Amino acid sequence: MKKERFSWKFYRFYAEKIYPGLKRAVDFVLKYSGIKYLLGRFARLPIKTRKAITGYLYILPWLVGLALFGIRPIIRGARMALADFAGSKAIVDGDTARTVFIIDGFSLAQFKQLFEKNPDHVEAILTHLGNSLLIVPLVLVFSLLLALLLNRKIKGIKIFRTIFFIPVILLSGNLINYLSRYELLTVPALTGEQIRGFIAFYLPGSFADVILAAFAKVVLILWLGGVQTLIFLAGLQKQNRQTYEAAAIDGASPWEMFWKITFPALFPLMMINVVYTTVLYANLDNPVSAVISGAIAAPDYGRDYASAVAWILFAIELVVIGFYLLLLKLANKRYQ
């Protein structure tokens, strides 16, 4: 009883003494700083415009950071990729000598050297492109299926959600490199000769290659799907249950409700996951990153050559993202 009386007295003191003064101070600041006027104008805007402004405000810190810290390195990296030479040179001036970083020329010499004199580097680029085109949809499909399972109301579901999010906490470049070095990203039973022969015998050649490549990267696919699963799960939990109830009353099956209600509603989240998965996979251990790391200090290549390869890696990400976003937009038009 004493605790309840103290809580009530504290609440009355706050409501009668503190809150009115805080409210007057906040109203004064909002009125004379112009914020109240802007909020009033904002409330009268169309909903679509308000959502757009809210979205830009959310990414404003990132835009400011990009303008302050990102634009200059991007421009410098592009200049190095288009230079004939970019690196350190010793400048001798009388009795003094100093080392400076020099960028000479302006041409496509680095890209010509890549495609004309280094077929192994071109092969690494094509390998990463093919792996990205394979990994991204497989991760999205696995994440969506896992989110559908974790969205079910069963006992202990929160424990299962925590378990499937553990790889996201442990995910790092060093750990992925360790798993890849000791061939822990694959399941030997799925890549055995019997299974490979069975798949190659009953499926067309190109389709069999895709299935076998997926089997070879099954652990990596499971490892990369944690954040995407949470994003899909958040979208599923915001679905209107009344829509499903109305569809069930009209005789729709669970399969029809998935393709007509659930799947179209998740299109925006799929676009986010496509971008996230592509960028995440490009920043893990891949053959193109190995080429870039080895070329920086190599006497035959240097920073200019490494910058050119880095821009090609960026172009690969844009191609993969654009390709799958186009497919999603075409699929979205079908369901509209």
C-alpha cells in the first residue's frame, strides 16, 4: 500500500507541477522556432508525399555521411582506374628526396590490361558473376520459406527464431574464410558421385549444373539468410489477418492465398533483400576480392589496376541487383 500511495503521489506531482511547465516550454520552442508551422504544413500534405519525406529523413544521415566522407574516395578511385599509372614515386630535388603518390594519364589502359593480358582474372570475374546470380535467389527462397515456418504459432517458436539468427551474429569475413578453407561450406553427402550422377541423368544439363552448384554452397546459403528471414518475418507479421479470413470464407486454399495475398505484399521486402544479399555476398571472400587484394602491392599491377577491378566488382553488383529487381517488377505487374 505504501508503494501504491507513493506512486500515486509522484504521478500527481508530475501531472500538476512538472508536466504543465514542460508543455509550455515545448510549445514555446515549437512555435518560435518554426517547427510547429512546418508540422502543420506537413500534416496537410498528401499521404504519398508525407511518406516520401519521411523516407528521405530516415536516409538523411547516410546521405550526409556519403557527402562528407564517401564522395571524395569514390572520385579518387574512379580517377585511379582510368589512369595510366597510379602509385608512389620518389621525387629527387637536389639533395632531398621525397616519396609522393602520383596519378598519371587518362585512358582505359587498366581495363585493356585486364581483359587482354589476364584471362585468369576475367575468369574470376565471370565466376563471381555466376555465383552471385545463383546465390541471391536461393538465399531469398530459403529465407522466405524459413520466415513462413517461423511465423507459425507453435510452442517454443521464439527459441527457433533465436537459433536461426545466430549465424548473423557470428558472420564475419574471417569465419567465412575459415569455413571455406576447410571445405565446411558444403555437405559431402549432397555432392557425392551417386547424387551427382542421379541429377545429371534425370535433369537437363544446365538445370543439373544449377542444382549441383546449389548443393555445393548449401551451408553458405543457410548462413547468409538470417537478416533476410527477419525482414520477411516482420512483413508476414504485419499482414492483415482479416484478409486471410475473408479469402478462406470465399473458398481460397492456402496455396492460392500465398500467391494472391502473401507473395504480392512481400514484393517491397524482396527488393530490399535482393540489394542486401548482393552487397553482403560481394563483401565476403570471393575470387574478385582476392584479385583486388593481390593486385594492390603486386609490382606488375598496382593500385590503378586494383581500382579498375574494384569498379568491375561494383558493376557486377549493379547488374545482379538490376536483373532481379526487373524480374520482381515484372512479376509484380502480373499480380496487380
